[in-house]
Amino acid sequence: MASPRLETYCCPNRDAATQLVLDFQPEVFCGVCIGSASISLLLTILQLLPKKGQSPRKMPKASSSSTILLLISICDILGGLGMIFRSSVWLGFPSFIANISVVNGTGVWPSTFCVGSAMWIQLLYSAGFWWLFCYAVDSYLVVRRSAGLSTIVLYHMMTWGLAVMLCVEGIALLYYPSLSSCENGLEHAIPHYITTYAPLLLVLVANPILFRRTVSAVASLLKGRQGIYTENERRLGTEIQMRFFKIMLVFVICWSSNIINETLLFYLEMQPDINEMPLKNIRSAALITWIIMGILNPMQGFLFTLAFYGWTGWRVDLKWRKREIPWESMSSSTAGDNAYPAPVNYQSNIHDSKKISTTDSQQTDEAISMLSEGNTSSDERLTRSSPIYQGW
């Protein structure tokens, strides 16, 4: 799983709380991580592969939101591969890992593997957190018609730049001035933990606010499209709201154990002796949440695909041919690139006004469809309620 304790483990003079959780059934813990990450990896890939019998919509290009959802899944897949590799080495080469525990004799390769694998996992999951935050921002901007595919470049710069910067900064502060002298005090560990959990806490705090504002903006769009708020539109707004709720529910389920575990371990670190009997229940809770983290953290990838697209089925179509991927939604117009196309000059002013209304309705449909992509029933209702479908 993704925890800053894994980087702390690379310090030969690690603190007692870190030693407690890492010495607790390491074989069982590594096996749990491998099993959970492998299952999540296979099911995530299965979810993303094209399926037999599907008739994907013909769309000109992917939206920025659908691209972000795909990148979140890719981060989860690569992070899961890192977990499988690290845990497999821990299980298969115990003598290799044992060299890390020698204060004055830590080999170069064990230290390199320990630091490198921990940084890989932290970087990928941290990038996934930033992409999830960008998805919330993009959803709100799309409804406000202020975003599109052109903004994906800015999201890349922000996501990868911040993820790399925070990861490198946290590692540098933890291992300063050398690997053998880290963890001599909390001044080394606390900045590292802050840089690790900052994007996670940002998603927990900011995303619900952005999702709530997006849902309110969607309701206004649906009401303003035809001047009425029908049952179909109310149901569509509810489904978008439920989709946001499922995304946050998955995130809370997968990462709340990390926050609880870190709080308990920090409390134990502040005690003069963590092996005292009055602290038995706290030690047990820390160990239980440690195992739960090994199960839930890797499962985020698969659970997110369920929240994004629903269950896509087992029937995989592996035939090589160009086709639209199912997570692509209607293409969104960028703010500076045909965001409000000029209407064609018809001879009749009545025809002209109808063209403007139709174009505006198309843009509204595209924005709403982006938020409900992956939900076939929503797309069908959106099409039936569109003025184009009704013969404008």
C-alpha cells in the first residue's frame, strides 16, 4: 500500500512505531498486498478493455474529463504494479531486505530498492490524487463552459509537477543529511508525512465542495435548456450527483484507514515506551488498520472504475480494429476554440434564432454528457430530451 512509513523503513535507525507495524507478520502483510493489488490490477484492466457486442457512439474526440479519468486509472495500475514488485522482492529475498536493518552496513542495492520502490508508489498515488482534484475542477469548469481539451496541458503540468516536487522534497528532508541518520527526530519525518498526505487531504476537503457546486450548476443548465425542469432532467441531475458521491465514497473507504493508522502511530511515537500495557489497544488498532491499508489501498483502481463507468462486463473484444473506447464522451468545446460558434446567416430571423437555440442546447448537452459518460441510460434520456431529437 501507499504509506510514508515505507520510506521510513529505509532508515536503519527507524522509529519504534514504524518497527512495530513492519515487524507484524511481514509475510502475511506482503501476501495481502500482492493479492489485493493483483486482483485490482486484473479487474481494472478488464473494466477498461473494449467489450463484445458494444456499439460505441461515434464521437469526434475525447473530452478532457474522460482523459483525466483514464489517467487516474493508469496511475492506479502503475502504482499497483509497484506494490506487487516491492512485496514480491520482500517475500522472495528476505536476506536482501534484511541488509537494510544494519545501521553501519546497509548495502547500496538494498537501500536503492527500498527508496526507489517506495518513491515509485508514493509518486503514482500522489499523482492520482492530483488528477482526481483536477477532475473535480474540470467538471465545474466544463459546466461553466470554461474548460476543454486545451486545459489538459495545464492539468499535466500541475499534476506531475506538484507530485514530483512534493515527493522529492519529502524524501530529501527525510533522508537529510544521509540515509543512516534519518529518523533521529520528528523534524525529519513530519515534513515528509505532510508532503505525502497534503494531496490526499486536499481531495477530501476540496472535491466535495467542487462537486456540490457542479451539481448546482448542472441543475441550472438543465432548467435553462428549455425553460422547464422535467422528470428526465431531474433524474439525470440525480445520477450525476450519485456519480460524484460514489467517487468520494470510494476515496474515503480506500484512504481513511491511512489517516487513522498514521494518527495512532504518531501517538505511539510520542510515548516513552510503546510496549506498555495501557497502550495495548492502541497497538492492536494500529496493526489492524495496517493490514486494512494493505487490502484497500490497491483496490482503489478497480473501485474507481466501478464509480466512473459502472460494471462493463466480462466479454472482452480483443480483435484489433480501430474503435471508440467506451469512456470517451461527447467532445467539449474549449473556451477559446469555437466555444460559441457564430450562427449561420439565414434569410429568416426566425430560422436564425432557432439555430442559436439549437447550438446552445448542443453545448449544454455536451457538458452534461461529459459528466454522465459511461451511463447509457443517462445518455439516451439526454438525447430524447434534446431539441435536436424533438425535431427543431
